[in-house]
Amino acid sequence: MKLLEVRNLKVFFPIKDKLFGKPDKFVKAVNDVSFHVEKGEIFSIVGESGSGKSTIAFTLMGIYRKNNGDIVFNGKKIENIGDFDLLRKRIQIVFQDPDSSLDPRKRVRDIIGEGLKIHKIGTKAEINRKIEDVVEKVGLTQDILKKYPHELSGGQKQRVGIARALILEPELLILDEPTASLDVSIQAQILNLLVELQERLGLTYILITHDLNLVKHISDRIMVMYLGKVMEIGSTAQIMSGPLHPYTKALLASVPVPDPEKRNEDEETLTGEIPSPLNPPEGCPFRPRCKYSMDDCWNELEPIEMKERIVFCHLYKEHENSGGV
Amino acid sequence: MKSFLRRFVKSKSAVAGFLIISINIIFALFAPYIATHQFDDMDFMYILAKPGEGGHIFGTDDFGRDIFTRLVYGSRISLLVGVISVGIGAFIGSILGIIAGYFEGFLGALIMRFNDALLSFPYVLLAIAMMAVLGPGLFNAMIAIGIVMIPSFARVIRSAVLNIKEETFVTAAKVLGASNMRVIFSHILPNIVPSLIIYSSLNFSGAVISEATLSFLGLGIQPPTPSWGSMLSEAKDFLQVAPHMAIFPGLAILITCVGFNLLGDGLRDILDPRLRK
Ligand SMILES: Nc1ncnc2c1ncn2[C@@H]1O[C@H](COP(=O)(O)OP(=O)(O)OP(=O)(O)O)[C@@H](O)[C@H]1O
Ligand SMILES: [Mg+2]
């Protein structure tokens, strides 16, 4: 069952003219992105910095306004701010930077309980019980409640961020690089916690990351993005063992392989710079860095669907609708 | 509350500032009991007397009035002017600064344009213009000084708000469903209080000096009622012969400003959970 469906989403940011304050250019942060998320799955969005991952998350939370496209949650179209407000309890987000995501002047108890207070859920005693409950769920001890954010470690902060999101009992949790700013040893702990919570509470995740390594063991499906565009969507197995898009291949090759013997000989690597999002290449955004680029790549991409996967690459045109690779 | 007191007592600068301000307040409240003379008594035997002469511990001014007495009475005016004008400036300036910073957009731009226009006038000129509208008198002087302070408060608060607004915890509150009012009062305001306290304590001296200028021009306090500012401006014709006429009110202003700054510094630290042990 589709919990969330995003169709042709476009989110553009105007770049203001310094002198007259008129927008004269746009950053096409998310440019015609479509995907869906199944209920109960972990759907990962992977891409380099600036590919538009956070923008998608913030648009789904109603913080950024979409320029175009549809967002459908549980079969219902989400259009205006009012619709987003109704979804506050059903979609929540854990932010990338736990340092700035907790108000330095609030105690952990108030930070975690804020959602309940805003939505006026329960009496004081019930609120306290729920807070203590969720603190335990995220693997913290009760004495954390009277502390301030600066007294916590990075991992503890991120657990508090997770608790704050979970206390509203959402169905969909968006995790925007939940471990990116943590020590490697803590990253695994937080990831394990997230997986455990997902199973225990029957949650659906959108897991945003730039690190394919991180998600390959836990996600069900992966969407690869580049410069605001989708490159490829498929199951984790498909993406990891049979990437189609040259960008996905390059991304996988740049993931360090522990065993050098296993390294591919004609390994593709990412060369060149990411083009400026203000001035993206015509046609396929990966064209200037792609070693398979051809004339066709100057044209707009159409999604090519193959079995359960979708790839945006002219190389696979002949496979269209043939159902195989 | 209890822990606030405990932290207050532990903060050296807060205690020092509090003491200085308290002495000031006691002087202001009990002026008739503390003063050694009448503030408008002229001792013709001792005109421009040096400190200590003729029972005048801080000396006398050009009319033979006791400077200590006038300082004690002057603390009433100066404290009042400082507190009320800074209060007006801080309160209205914060409201405008928060609106301009938080909502940006058309309203914010309008406020800031108006602000910049006001800031381009010299401070005192603006206060004099305000007085021309309001009419002379101490009360109007306090209002005029307060109003003149609004633009600079608005600017400082706006930039503080712009910084805080970008923090993820503000986004986090919005995502939880917090209304703008809740975001402002629960997250923005507590985080700009430090800037507000420090800026207010810095502006105290400006208010006292502005009152002096207005009084000097006959727009503020009417003679012979003393204020530190008016005492200072009266002293400037006698700097050569009677420097003590300027030194004592100058010191009074200085010490009080230091007191407010210490108190402000201490309060900022006390209110910051990151500095708690
Ligand atoms: N509020 C904004 N105003 C203007 N431009 C923005 C804004 N937010 C994002 N952008 C731009 O949109 C593009 C996509 O940014 P986004 O933050 O979504 O990328 P990301 O994939 O999350 O990257 P990262 O891995 O660095 O978090 C970037 O070029 C960025 O500069
Ligand atoms: Mg991001």
C-alpha cells in the first residue's frame, strides 16, 4: 500500500537580485521528482550534497512551498498549509544537525514534550508519562529529562531529536542524514535504534543520506538523486548489485570496498565538479561528468521503467517496456 | 526561582551591579534623609567651594548649592530617565525588531526603511524635534529619549531574530505545529533576551546624557531641580576653576552605568543554561 506518493514535484528557490530585490534566477533544488513510499518500508534517498534531498524533506513537512506537483498522503492530496498542519502528527522529521535542532534554553523534558503541548494532548500527568515512555524507547535514561542540550553528547542529542518526533506517534518519519554529524562509533548505535524502532512501532521511514554504505543493509528501496533530479529508483538489491545509471555506478564505486581484490577493474569514478545548481546542464544533469554521454543526453530525460525499477538514462531507451535489462 | 537566586548570589558581576543600583535606588527613595542640605539652598558664603569646605563634602556649585545634596536628589531624575526611556526604547524597539526580523516581507521592509531614515538623524536633534512636538518637561523628555532609542533597539533585535530564526530548533518547532506566536514567545524571545539585556544596559548612559542635553536646552528638567546631566552641563563653564562641579556628577553617571552593565552581564550569564555548572 502506498503511504506517500510524490508526483512531478518541483521546488525552486528564487535568487534575489542584490540591487532591486527582484528574483531573476532560480535554483531548481527539486526538479520534477516522482516517487512513492510503501507503508512499512525504509525508503532511502541518496545523493551528493546539494542534490535536493533536504529540500524534498522540508517540502513534505510544509516548510518549503512546492512550485509544482502533487503530494499524496494516504490517498489524500496535500495542497495548502492547512493540509500540512493536519499532518503534523502523522509525518515527523529528525534533523541533520542535532546541535542546532535543540533549543539551548529548554530542558530535554520540554523539548520532547513540546509536540504534545502544541496539540494539547493529554493532562499534565499523561504528558509526563508519555515523555518518560518515549525517553525509554529511544534508549535514554530518565535523568536526561532535566538536562539542557549542551550537557548532552551528540548521540544523546540525536536520540532526543528522535524522541521529540516520535512522541506524536507519526506513521511516517523522515530522517534527514540522522547520523551524518555523529562519530562513526555512534552512527551504528543510532542506526540500530532506528531500525529497531521501525520494526517495533511499525513505522515507515524516508531515510536521507549521501552515504550508500550506510543504507544498503537497512533500506528496502533506494532513490538516487543528482542536482535536483532522480537518476534511478529500485530495490536495494537492484541498486547495490546491478546499478543501471552511470551516476549510481560511480557513486557505488566511490564507496570504499574493504577487500581490494573485489574491486572492479574498469571502475567508474566520479571526476569533475558538481555543476552549479544555478546553471544546471541541459538534458541529463550528469552528462558533463558521464563517460557514456552521447548526443541524446542533451535532451530532456523521460523515465524508463523496467520491472520494479525506474532509471532516467538515455542508455536504456531500447530497453523501454521490454521488461528486462 | 530558588536556583535563580543561588546562581545570582554566585555571580560576582551580578551582585556588584545589584549593589550599585541598590545604593542608587536608596539615594533616590530617601533623598531628603540622606542629603545634608536643601537642593536649592544657596550658601553665598561658599560659592564654588572646594570639596570639604564649609561642611560641603563634595563642595558647592556656582550658586553655592551643595553638590552632594544635588547628586542625591539628581539620582531620582537620572534613574527615572534611564529606566523609563530605556524601557520605552527596549519594549517598542523589540516589538518592531521581532516583527521586522521574524516576518521580513513587506511589513518588515517598511519598518526597517523607516528605521534607517530615523537613524540617519543625529540622536539629539531627533530628541529635540520630539520635544518640540511633545512640549517641555521631564516626563516628555523621558518619552522623547525613549522614542529616539527605538530604531537602534529595533535594529539590534532584528538582527538577533534573523540569526535565531535560521536555527533548526525554530524549524523543528514549526514542524511540530507551533504557531508563530508560540515560536516567537517560546523560542525566539528567550534566545534574544541576552542581546536585549546587554543593549539596554549600554543604552542607560546614553539616556542619562541625552536628558542632560535636553535639560541644558531648557527642555527637560526645570531648574533648580537637579539631575546629573544638568549638573554636568552647568559645570562646563567652570571646568578651570571648579573641576569638582563636573567630576562628581560625571562619576555618578559612570558608576551607575558600570552598575547597570555589571548587572546586565551577570544576568545574561545567569540566564544562559550553557554557563551553569
Ligand atoms: N532555503 C533555500 N534558499 C535558497 N536555496 C536553497 C535553500 N535550500 C536549499 N537551497 C539550494 O537548493 C539546493 C539543494 O539543497 P538541499 O539542501 O536540498 O541539498 P541536500 O541534498 O540536502 O544537500 P546536503 O547533503 O548538503 O544536505 C542547493 O543548491 C541549495 O543551495
Ligand atoms: Mg541536506
